[in-house]
Amino acid sequence: MEARAYLKNARIAPRKVQIVLDLIRGKDVETAMAILQHTPKSACEYLEKLLKSAVANAENNFGMDKDNLYVSECFVCPGPIMKRIMPRARGRAFRILKRTSHVTLAVKEKE
């Protein structure tokens, strides 16, 4: 049995989130939380909140023990892209792509 938590339309590029997800994949919850709290990446704020949500889902919805949980699955998919215009020299306009992310994080109990 696994408990999942989702983060939709986070205003951060998927490439930045993927770097941090690779650090916590397969780790137990306490270690993953420590990694997220001590890593100086902007994605850590989003993922720390998401990990807490997944642990709360596991405890409240499935009755799992918090001490036996580990991050079984975590991945990021690109969300909708906001397109903006930035004025440039000689009347030109360059496009700015503001990327968003959909993050999924699942925790499981050790057997």
C-alpha cells in the first residue's frame, strides 16, 4: 500500500525540481526531510511541504506507521507554460517561457 501526494501547477521549472527529487528517491522519510531542509535549492520548499502531505496521507488515510515510511516513487511532469513578452532593442519582442511543474510523491511502508 502506498500513499501519494500531488502538487499541480507549481511555478518552478521541472528541471530544477528533478535535481532535488533525485536526491530523495528511495530514502526513508526522516532522511529525505533532512536532505530537503539542508539543500539550498528553491524546489526544496515545495517538496518539503509535499513530503509532509504524503506522510500525513499515509498516517490518516491508511494507518501506516510514520517511522517505517520511505519515498518509493517521485517524479515531475511539465505543466502548462505561461508565455510572456519582453521588449528588446529596435522594437523587437522576445518570448519568455515561464514553466510550471506537476510533482507526484509516493511513500510506502518498509516490509
